[in-house]
Amino acid sequence: MFNNRNTYYLASIIFIVLGLIYFAACLQHPYIGLDLEKNDDQWFVMVSDPHGEGYRSGIEVGDQILKINGEDPGNYNVVRKWGQLEGASTIEFCRPGESIGQKATIQNHLNFLTLLSETPLVILGFFFWYFGYITWFKRPFLEQTRTLFWMNWLFGLATIFSRSSARWLPLAKELELTFFSLAPVFLIVFFSIFPVKNQNRINGFGRKITIVLFIVILILTALNSLGFVQLAITIKKLALCNMLIGILISVWNLSLAIRLPKDRPEKNEAGIILLGMVIGFLPSVLFVAIPTIFNFQLQYFYTQIIFMFVATVPLSLYYIIVNKYLHDSRRLCETIITYFFAGIIFSFVLLYVLYLTKIVNTITTEIYFTSFFFTMLFIVCFHLIRIAISKIWRKYGLLQKQHFKHRIVELNDNLTFLFAEDRILEETVQKLGIDGAFIIVENAQTGCLKKAVGRFEKNCKEQGQLEEYFHKNQSIALEAKILPDHFPAEIYVPFTSHNSSCGIFFGHRYSRVKFEQGELYFVTLLAGQLAYQLLTMQIMEELTKEIDFLNRNSWNWQSRNLGLQEITYAMFRKLEQERKQLAGEISDGPLQVSLDLNRWLKYLEKEGLSGSNTLQVVSQMRELTEDLKYELSMILNELRPPILDDLGLIPAVELLCKEIMFKELTFISLEKKGISRDQRFKEEVELTAYRFLQKGIMNSIKYSSSKKQRIQIELSGVRLELTVSDSGGGFDAEQLENWLITGVHFGLGILKEHIERLGGELLISSGIQQGTTLKATLPVN
Amino acid sequence: MTLSPEESINKQGQVKVLVADGHWLFAKNTVTLLSSDPRIVSVGIAKNGRECLDMIHQSRPDVILLDIRFPDINGIKLIDQIKIARPEIKIIMMAELDQDGYVAASVKKAAEGLLYKDCSIREMIQAILKVAEGSNYYSPSSSIFPNMKIDFDDLHIPAKPVEILKKILNPEEKEIMGLLIKGLQNKEIASALGLSVRTVNEKVNIILLKFGVNTRLEAVLSWAHIKD
């Protein structure tokens, strides 16, 4: 049944109809407001409500009621059953000690004042229903909201009927008692499932007790209405007790929820409800329920005003169920308590001032409470008006300055878009309007990072002071602190995360306006964001560096690979080229000579040695043979000089130099250091060294205009150092890498690879008009 | 190939020669050529360093004609080993090309002689006999390079008085000099004059000798003086 939406609509309609009918009826009937008690068959006034018509007609507490509507009060139903005097039109009464009775005629004054005094409780009733309904309407699938709806429905009805019952409208008293005593049952049920499910023994026990009490009250009410018993006061007390039990168990449930760990949202929810409950129920319990239960009458007490506080209960419940994100209950509590105490103090002062100015002649509890009430009312109204005005101003842009929170929010948004560390800080400083900021980040791995802007930027002394403070006041919690006035900075936010500890200092405002405690919250948020950004950036920077490094490495490898490919290809071409050249040399030289030689031999064979020109032919043949030997030895020398293998590097190089000087127009100077003529090295080393010098000299002759080459061969320890230098035109060293691979120095490129493979190195230094120096170092062990 | 010991004993007073050469044909022909002289007897041919070391014990040669290069060892290194094993054996190095450095190397290694492989058999026999007698024989180098140290920083150009230089060269050499001074290579000169490269080579060498210089550049610079 409770899951059917229509049930809720129907219940709401019933509520509205009943509410309106009874409210209308209330306005039609006068409120007399007298409670009677029977004493020796005589009826005396126990309570005379100052708002009632009875009081206005002059009936006071202690007066004896003689006749109601011309009849004995005992015969009057309401009086007999409930001890209340309502619905009468004439009342005869006499004051104690007087024998002459007076007659009062009750009239219904339907005026603005009546309306004003009746409306609040009706509104409160509708308030209950409305918030129950709207909560259910917004979250219809929650068990809690359904329970809340019924609880509020009952509270609302009970509130509405409390006024109607006072006028003795039909069934009003009975219905009021029914609803009023059923409400605590729902109260317990509701708080056993909200904010956390808590099905323990006390809840079960409390639920049973309230149900039992509810049934007892129901029975007693019925019996009382039918006139079998006269227990009006007992029933009233029972109903109040029942409500008290309900409230106490609810509060107990909430205080359990409040002890939950910090990170549970239920903790805050419970805090807010508890606050609402305390504000709502405490005045009613203190000033209505307890005095009634213990027969202690507080005269002239404005119960309607006290009941208005109850409105905070449905309001707080609505607030926490409907909203996902809530205010901090501790902060709310703090604010309310602050206002409360301020109210108490101010009301005392007010009262004293009134007394001194003789506006008030005596000081009574009642007058004090009146003063207190108006003070609180003033504070609340002031607060509300202030908020309203500031909202209006903000809406129409009347406040020129951006609101602090707004600025922080904007800054927080911007932070994520700022990429330079310094700009983040600068932006922060600028937006907050402060004279500087200083941040320290200490990390075990990346070391200490310090950033300062504004006044701290070049002020080492202040930086040192703040740094010292930072080291003394490190903390895990992100909680801002306002520093003493003598510090160069105003706010300090410590912060620890990812094995980094940070400290952020904010300077003073340019406006010299101090930061408020309330603003620290936002500053903390900002600081957290700031630290996070800076840390992230630091990590990013390091990553970028690493990526850069890897990138460069990979590029190097790539170009090297590319170079090797080029070299391989070029080597193949070179090899084929050399083969072609060799074939050409052999076929032009030795082959031709041997062909000629063969021809001459054949001639000799035919002519015989007896011929006249034999000697000439033989001499011719010897010439040819000499040519053949020469040609072959030249080719051999070019391919692989035998002297290198036979005698070693130095004789081979000496011969090389002489040959070159014989054939080319150049001087070569050869300097040797630490090496003897018959010193031998590994074949590979000798060959590489020889080829290097050969190539170096030939390149210099071909490409530099230099007519002099200087060769140095030095053996130092286990390294053989070979240098070929000239004083020629030189070339742009930056172009060298390319030339080594593709250009005229290709042979050197191959040699470079070869030398490096042997563990040596080849250095080329050259510059335009600075000559060229080739230096090769080879390990010889 | 070893000759019988009786044979070597029978011909007492003859010089026993071991031909150590990896080139079989050359070695065989050497033996053949040597056999024309009765004062010399070949005791065998060693094709590599190992055989050579074996045979100096077996055949007991007086003289070894030692090639400079073997498949298994460098001839120069072999000299040391032979001298250690049989110090009394005389060694004549056989160089293939008359290049600078070989004479110096054999002198340094204490080889008794040096011959070029294309020397006449007469020269070879003369050398063997001379060495066997206990003196040395180093083949006069036909080398185009005089074996002297060049001091590059101390050059005097022209090396000889201009008047002498003018008269030194014959017309052919003057023609070659004219081409040299233009920077032509030997090959180019050879084809220009219809000579073989070797001939041009020799003629240039003669010019250098006549000028008393060591390098082509010095010759060219000297000739430039004459022209002036």
C-alpha cells in the first residue's frame, strides 16, 4: 500500500482538506482558553490562557465557575470529560472570597489578531506535510522518504488539530491525541533506518513501548470520550511521555551516527538533523512537555511561538535527503551557538537598558524571555536581510570587487590551464591581491624546489625565515594557519603527499585587510590545488627531459644506422669501381706487355738464335720484362704493399712518402716518436694505420692547395697516434659528417668506422683557411 | 726434396745451398740455374718456414737463399730462428722488389747478404760464394730513391747553381721537365711521349739525380728558377 503513489496523493488531499476545514472552523469559533478542575463538586479555573476570550472577559486563575450557558458545569460535556471550558456563550463565575457572581458573554472576535494568532500553527502543520511530500516526491523510491512522509503527515495533522481541539470542534481532541501519540512510533522507525540502518534492541524496544502507549492512549481516549472514565490529564501526560520517548530514542540513534568515521557522509547528515532536532524540540520539551508532565505551570507562556521552532525538524530532514552535498554540520552548529550566546548576552544588555530607562519596571523571567526572543528574532532577521541584500547586490553587480570565493573558484579553474610554474604563482598572487607567495616542495628524489614571487622573490632573508618555519611546522593535514603579525607572510598551508612535503606561504593583502578564518577554507583548497599543479608540473618536466634524452638517442641511432647503410652501399660501389680500375690497369699494362713479349718469343723461336738481330730482340724482350715487372709491382703496391707485411709500418710509410714525393708535387715531412723502424704491430693495426696515412696524404694533395704535409707517428704506451696535417684551405667542419658518408672523404668515412671498430678514434679538425688535421688513435696491445 | 747425404759428402769443398722459397717454380729454376756452377751444390728446397727449419738440421746447408715471405712465417722472423738453431749458416735474403728498406732490414737482422729475385745467375753465384767465404754481399740497389734522410725544413732551392742546372739536362729530359712543370703525372707523360711508364719513371729519376734533389717538387722549383 505504501508503495502506491496514489496513496500518497490521497493522504495529501485528506491532509489539505482536513487542514482547511478545521482551520476555517477555528476562525468561526471563539477560543475561551480556560482549564477547570473539580474540587468538592465545585469547578475552579486552573489555567486561563491570556489569548483566550475567558481571560479577556476577566476570568482569572482561582475563580469559581458557577454556570455555563445557564447550566451547572458538571453537566457540560466538555468540562466533565476533558476539564476544558470551550464552546460556551455565557459564563457565570465568582472570584474567591466574593459571594456575588459575575456573568461574562463570550463573543467571537474574528479579527486580524485572531487570524494572526491562529495561522502560525496551521502553517507549521502544512510545513510538516509539505516537506514530507516534497521529499517523497523528489526521492519516491527511498524507504526513508516514505517513512518520512508518514511521519511528517502525522506531525502535521497533530499540529493542525491542536488548535482545533482547543475549540472543541467535533472529534478534534480525539484525532489530535491519536495523531500525536502515533507520531513518535514513526519517529523511531524513521531514525532507525536513517541516516544509517540501525536495527538494535533499543530501537525495537522503543518502538514496542511507543506502540503500546499509543494503543493505551487510543483506548483511554475512546473511553474518556464515551464518558466511562475521566482521565483527561493522564491521557495528555501519557501522550507527551510517548513523544518524549520517541524524541529521546531518535536523538540516541543520531548520536550513534555522529560517532561514525570522518569520511562517512552519514556523520555530517546526522549532525545536521541533530541540530535541527535540538533546535526544534528542545524549547517545546523544556517549556511545554516537562512542565505539563510534572504539573508545573508556566504562566502566560507563548506556546505557539515555542512550537514554531519545531519547523526546523522537517526542514533539516528535507535538506539532507534532497541535497547530495551538505554544509558542514560543525560549522552550522558553531554559527548557531555563536548567535545563541550572542543573543543571550545582548538580551541581558537590552533588558538592563530597558530597566534603567524605566520602560520596564520589574525584571521577570517572562520579560527576559520576551527580550531574548526579540533579540534572536532581530538577529535572524538581520542575518536574512543581510544575505538577501548581498545577493541582490551581487546579482546586479553593485559590488565592484569580485567576491573572494568567486575569485578563488575562478583561480582554481584557471590553474589547470597555466603551464608555467611561475605564472601559476603570479596569477595566484595577482588574483588574491596579496603582496607575494612562497612555496617549498621537498622531495626525497627530486630534491628541494623553491618558488617565490612578489615580495619574497628577491628577499633571501624572508625566504629563510619562512623556510625555517616550514621545517618546524610540517604537517600531513592540509590545514591553513594564520601566522602571527610579525611574519612576512600571513597564511601558511602545510601539505604532504607522494613522499613530498610542501609548504605554501601567502603574503599579506595589498589592501591590508586581514584574511578571515572563513576564507582559510578556500585558501586551503587553492593551496592544495596549487601544490598539486606544481608537483605535477615537476614530474612532467622530468618526464619531458627523459623523453627528450631518449628522443635524441634514438635520433642519433637512426642517423648512425642511416649512415651505415649509406656506407655499405657506397662501399659496394667503391669495391666495384676499384675492381674495374684494377682490371683496366692489368689489361692496359701487364697484359699488353706479356702479349708483346709472347710475340717476340715466337719471333725468336722461328728465326732461331742465329739471326742477325737476336741480341737486339733479346734486349727488347728484357725491356718488356722490366716493364712487366714494374707494372705488376705497381699494381701490387697499390693493392697491398708487400713491404708493409715484410718490414712493418715505418719502412712502408717511409717508402710511401718517397714514392708520393717522387710522383706528386709536394713535400711530406715524417716525424716519429717513441717508435723504432722494426717495430711490428698486429696486421690489422699496421694496415689501418698505413691506409689512414695514405688516404690522409692523398686527400690533402687532391683537395687542399697545400704543398706540404706533415706526418707524425707517435707511440705512447699502448696507443699509436697518427697525425696528418696540412696548411691548406681546409673546409667547413660542420659539413664533415655528410662528406664522410657521401662526399669526397668517403674513404675516410670507412676508415673512421674501421678505426672505431678497433677501439680507436678518428678526429678531424678543420676550418676555412685553417688547414686540416686528421688524427687517428689506435690501441696497439 | 732432399738430396742424399752421400752426394753432399761426396762433393766435399762445394758450397751447400738451401733454397727456401714458397714459389715452387721459382725455386726449382733457381736450383737449375745454380747447378751450372760446380762450386755450388743445392741441398734442397724448403717450401715454408717449418721445412726450412727441419732441413737446416738434416741437410746442413752452408748458405740459405731465404725468401722474405712464406705462407706460415715472415722471412725476417725466420732469420732469427735460423741464427739461434744454426748460427754458422749464412743467409742471403731474396727480395722481390728493389724497394728501400730491405737492405737495412737484412743488415739489422744480421743476414749476410741480400739479392733481388730478378738478379742474374752470375750475381747470385758470386754472392753465394762471397757469403760462404765469410764476407757480406748486398745487391746494389737499382732503387730510384737514394737512401738518404730528407730534412724537409732545410731545403735549398735551387739545390745547384743555375748555370750548372741549365747544362745538365739533355733535350729529352728537358721535354719531360717541361711536362713535369705543368703538373702532369708520369702516366700522362708516358702516353704523351709514347714511352712506357717505367721508362718515364726512370727518366724522372735521372733528372732528380742530376739536379741533386730528392723530390719532384724540388726539381720543378729548381727548373722554375732556370726559366726565370
